[in-house]
Amino acid sequence: MFWGGIDRRKAVRVQIRMTVHVEIAGQPRFYEAVSRDLSLSGTRLVLRQELDHCTPIYVEFRLPGGLQTLYCPAHVVWAKDTKSGLLPGRGTSFLMGIEFVRPPRAVRKALKRFIAERLKTGSKSAAV
């Protein structure tokens, strides 16, 4: 995240494109998003649904090569209307910074392992 040109990220991020399902707290429906990067503290997503700052959500995803579906509470830290349609098809899409909120132990463990492996191999991006 950038405020006044200062990078205040809490954790190292790795670039990754994977499908992420987003559930808005209190709503029974999932929205499909695509990640741009991932860290221990959050992810950057592209989504067709506009979400307000601080919206409580749940994210569900499977890391590349992983068998386990990870489910984690989160909230929207920032959102930007791209107007360029970053997702296939027509229409506006929204780029959002998502912060994980008290991720479960299994999620933290899987993220640590995945990010460490990506940094070790020098992989800078993955498409899923």
C-alpha cells in the first residue's frame, strides 16, 4: 500500500494470478476475482463487484499445486475503479487491496510455505 509515496506493506509479496472467491459478510453469494499478488498479510484482487473500504469479506482460494482450499476472513483496505476492464469481457473492474484478518493457522502455514518456496526458486509470477 502506498500513502504519500511511502510503501507501508507489512510483508513481502509475490506476484500470482489465481482465482479467488470473495464472499461479502452476511451475503450468501460468492463473487469471482483474480489475484495479482499475495503476501502473509493480504492480496491484491481484480473484481467486477465494487466493494467499499473496510467491507468485511471472506476469501477462498487454492494455491498453485495445493490440494487444500484456504478460507480466510479479510477486509477491503483500498479500492480503485480501473475503467479498463482488467477482467475478460466487457465492463468495469475494480482493483482492491485486501487485508487478511486473523487468518486461521492452516492458512498462515500454507501461505508461509508457498511464499518461501516462491522466493527460494526466484519465481516472480504464476498464472493459474
